[in-house]
Amino acid sequence: MPRILILDANQRSALACMRSLGRMDGLELLAADSLPWALAGHSRFCRAYAQHPSVREAPDAFIDWLADCQQREGIDLLFPMTEFTSQLILMHNQRHPEAALSLPFADAERLLSLGDKGRLVERAGRLGIAVPESQLFARAAEVDTASIGDYPVVIKPCRSHLWLGDRWLTTSVQIARDRAELEACLATSPWLQDHEFMLQRFIPGHGGGVFALYNRGQAVCFFAHRRLREKPPQGGVSVLSESVVPDPRMQQAARELLDDAGWHGVAMVEFRIDESGKAWLMEVNTRFWGSLQLAIDAGVDFPQLLYRATRGEPLPEMSGYRTGRRLRWLLGDLDSLYLVLRDRRYGIGDKLRRLLAFFTPHPFSTRHEVNRWSDPMPAWAELKQYIADLRR
């Protein structure tokens, strides 16, 4: 019986994978995370849960634990949910091909060619895909701030997480509204001193994206959703989303990028849509996404399809999916409501409308992401941890 280990098990995407794969016959599912408990570990489909060393703080110990676990438990396939975990495993596989760990993704070179934003800009330019005007720098000292004429400008790292050989360095996107802010950012951000980054033209507008599954260089399916509410409310993690038809222009750009990369696995291609409706490529995330359960509910079961593709099994033809389906992360939505109610930037009318929207969901089109009658324990575990965090 094939055994799958779902890593980063406290991610909501991990819970979606556990529930999806758990409905397949003949699979045994395990879960692991660095925390004492995790959402996917409480699912009725999880045979066993294990706590491991931190991927971020003890990467070498984590890899040793994972290699031992794969051999001891007879793990056939790993399903990581975060870029930290997947990149660390792929780097291990590069260094030790004789002891490679099994992943349902493309190799490290393909992953980094899409995950590195500098290389992505070059690829997009070659393919004729619109990207904001960008300048690449090896370090902050190379920037002549006097030559920057248009503000605001985006300071964008080429890699979101940098592996330094023994530890991770986490970077962040920053926006400088004038020369003084740019110079302050360049002087105070440690990751800008010795690592590649871009200065990119700021695109006003809103975000958009396309989710894809590829099977050894061939497109299998695409999916898209619309964010209805987020945490924090001004922009962040989706707490209420709705399935929609992918924008044809963004889907075509995503297809061209992933075709060119010879991709295998899942990918999230993100864009910025300006006021004229033009889509500008921002980045590609080579992992599962937070609202994965929405795609599954709408009829695109990415985890099952990825498992079958990786095993070399025939895949069903994908002719479409149900639009208008909604997914709600209840506790995240509660946090978002609280942030709106305490924010003085919102008027009383805005707060009342937000309060009404929270208590009047669309019952026939909305499902909860964590709270499921068929698998109730993850919701109870999440609620207990939520209450414990409030008491601290």
C-alpha cells in the first residue's frame, strides 16, 4: 500500500491534501510538522502524526529526520506545502542523488528558474509576457539613487527565502515612495547588502492569479478564484474566496511560462492588473496555495491529479469546473471582522455592512475550509488553539 507523508501539516493546504487523498482507495497517509499539533494531523484520514525539527531553525536536523523517516516508515512520496520545505528537500536531492527523497515536483533547477524573480523577468521578456520595468542589482551598493526618476518604486528580492548554507534568510518586498525612503531601505535591510534584488516600477491596481497543474511539461488543468475578504482586510490571506473562470490573457501567459519551463507539479502564477485592465506578471509560486480546498470543491482535485500524474497513471479529461462556489476560513474571517471593527479608517456604515456580511453567508454556495461535518476534529483543534492564543 503506497504511503504518503504530508509535510507542513498545519497549513490549510495540507489539510485539503489530506482530505483529498484520503478519499482515494489504497493509500496510507501520515502527517508531520515542527509543531506539537497540526491541522492535517487531526484529520480522520491521518494514520499517524509526527513532530520533527524546525525546517527554518534546524534544517540539517530536519533533513536527517526526514531521510530516516522515509526509510523507517516506507514513505513512497512526500507532499510539502511550503517553499522552505520543498527547496530544502530538492537541494538535498541535488547533493545526494543516491539518497533522493521522493517529491511530486520538477527538479531544483526548474523550480528555481521560476521561483527566482530575476530569472523569471528574463524568461517573461523573452516570451513577450508583460512585466513591470525592472533593474537587477547584485547588492545595494550598486544602486545610484539619483538616477531613479519615477516613484513609488518596488524593492523586490529575487528570492523570497535565501539559503545561506546553514540557515535561511527571509526577505521581503518593500515600496519606496521617494528617494529618502529608497535610501533608508537600501541601508537598513540586511538581505539587500549581498544578495540580488530588483527595483521595479510600481503597478497600481489589484492582484490576480492562475493556478495550474502540469504533468511532465504538459498542461493538465487551470483554475482561478476571486478574493472576497482578506486578513488583514486591506490585503493579505484570503478568508473568503469564490471560484471564477480564469482570465484568458493570464491563463495564456501562465501556460507559456510553464510550457517553456517544462514544468511538473502545481504552480500559482500571480499578476497585477492595472487600471486599464492590463495584467503584469509578478511571480510564480511553485507550491500548493492556501485556498486549495476551493478548487477541490469546485471540481478540480489538484492533490489527486498530482498524485496520479506523478505515479504515471492516466488522467481524466478536464472540461471545466463549477464557478460561483465559495470557501470560507471561519476563524480567519472572524479575525478580519475584528480588524475592520477596530480600525478608525472604516466608517460606521462600512463596519455595519461588514458585520452583516459576516453573519449572512451564502449558505447554498459557501463551504467552510476547516469546519467539515465529515471530518470535524481539525476544526475543534483549531478552535482550542485559537482560544488558547487569545488567553495569552
